Amino acid sequence: MKHLLSAFLLGITPASAAPVPVIFDTDMGNDVDDVMALAMLHSLQHRGHCEVLAVTISKDHELAAPFVDAINTFYGNPDIPIGVVRNGATPDEGKFNQLANATAPDGKLIFPHDLRSGNDAPEAVALIRKTLASRADGSVVMIQVGFFTNLSRLLDSKPDDASPLTGEELVRKKVRVLSLMAGAFTPIDGNPRYAEYNVVQDVAAAQSLASRWPTPRIWSGFEIGIAVPFPHQSIEQDFQYVPHHPLKEAYYLHEPPPHDRPTWDPTAVLQAVLPDRGYFQLSETGRITVEPDGVTNFQPAGDGSDRFVRLEANAAGRPREAIVLLSSEPIR
């Protein structure tokens, strides 16, 4: 009963036959855990647990969107709309986005896709507005595993052809919950003021979202991904059913085995799509604020909109296994 009450207070209902409609916002190219998270979403969609409505990108490089399109195509979902940030953070290419242009000896793309440059993709906020406007009220689960740029700009957006509502009004009407990988809520290597990467890259946007986002928010902090590392043995052994796999090759380009990469972003996906499975625990409700240096602070408050993910001692096995199996599930 306590678990169901907590879910109700956060606007989360137990899983039903209807897939969870998801908008996924990622800084694809900065870390391979974004690839894991997107692979998981495709597996969850194939299982009927979710429907990926759109993928938006907060990394400002022209190959980020083509690489996302290549992953979507690889998993049999080539028509998922993709939106990109303009004048955003981290304009470098990244270690693996060049896989979008990788070719075989015959000159054909190793990972086929249609979108060849992010310059040809729609702007992220416009795509999110259009997508939200077409969905039922209170239905959409948003997942942010990159910078706060796109979703902060969404709150600032004005009425347009997609909706007569402001961005904040549209979010309040259409979004059920926001699951985000950001912040740190325990000391990291003894540092109680750890400023997490996704927050630091656009602090002003993080501050804006933390103070204004009008729906419940669940934060998966830096400490959670560290506690659930992805076993390199899976990368070496579980992706051999195809000659080329984008997750495996991205993992090798980012940092090859025997390296167990933390699963920061996959934890936010797992919590967002399967919140009733007990993979994680949640803090009490409260308010999270972002300091000018990017440090996140949580203050308990019964009327707060924020909770953060907790993982009890010796409880990492279940979420780790779920992340591995969903990331490596063979395409159909």
C-alpha cells in the first residue's frame, strides 16, 4: 500500500497493457551510456512497454542526430522523429558519433540511416511541442539523460502552430513525470559537493528547470550509475549475433574492455518505463535546487515535486541484470 501511495503521489501508475509514451532527450556522443539507454528503449518498445515518440539531442554536433538515426534504424524503428539543439553545449564530435558515416568496403553505410546531418533535423523544442500537443493529457513520460538546455527552452517556448499553450502550460497539461539522470545526492569519492557533468554543462538551464518544471521529477544521481556498472563481458560476448552492432562498436571507441562503464543514463530509463518493478527505491518528496557551481541540493518537503533514486546496499544485481539484458537483447 505504501508503494502504491508513493506512486500515486508522483503521478506514476502501475504498468498496464498500454505502452508508456516516451520522449527521450540525450547528449548522444559524450558517453556510451546514452547508447545503452537508447538500446534499452528500443528493447522495451519491442516488448510493448513503451513507445518512443521522439528523440531530441542536447549535444550540438551535426553527427549526433545521424548516429541516433542509425541506432533507430538498426533496431527497426527508422521513422522516430529526431530533433536537435541549436547553439547548445559540447560542439565536439565525440568518440563514436563518426560511426554514422562508417562504410563497408563496398562503400555502403555499415549502419544504414537517412538523416545525414543534424543540420537537416528539426529544432528540438519545436519537435517536443508538436509531439506533446498530439498526445493525451497527463500521458507522456519524458526522460532527460543529457543537458538541461532543450527542456529549459521548452518551458520558455511561446504558443505556436502546434499548440496555443506556452511551454510551461503544455508540459503541465501533457507530461506525467520527468525522469532525469543528473546531479549527485551522496558524496562522490568523499566530496559532498560534487558537481555532476549534465548539470555543469548548462547550469542556468538546470537552475531554470529545477525551479519551474511543473510535473513530478525523479532524479537518478551520479552515485546510482556508478553503483551499477555494465559488465564488459557482455560487450565482448553478447553482441556477436550481427557482424556490426552500434552499441558494441561505440563502447570500444569510447573506452574498450576490460572497462565496466557506469550505467548512469540506463538507470533513468529503467525507472521511467518500469517504475513498479522495484529496481530502485525513491527518496521522500522534496525540492532540488541547483547552485551556481552546479551542485544539487535536496530539501525534504511534503509538497515538493522532486524525488531522487536510491539503491540499497547489495541491491545492484537486479537493475544491473535488467540493464544488461535490455541493452543486449537481439533485434527482431
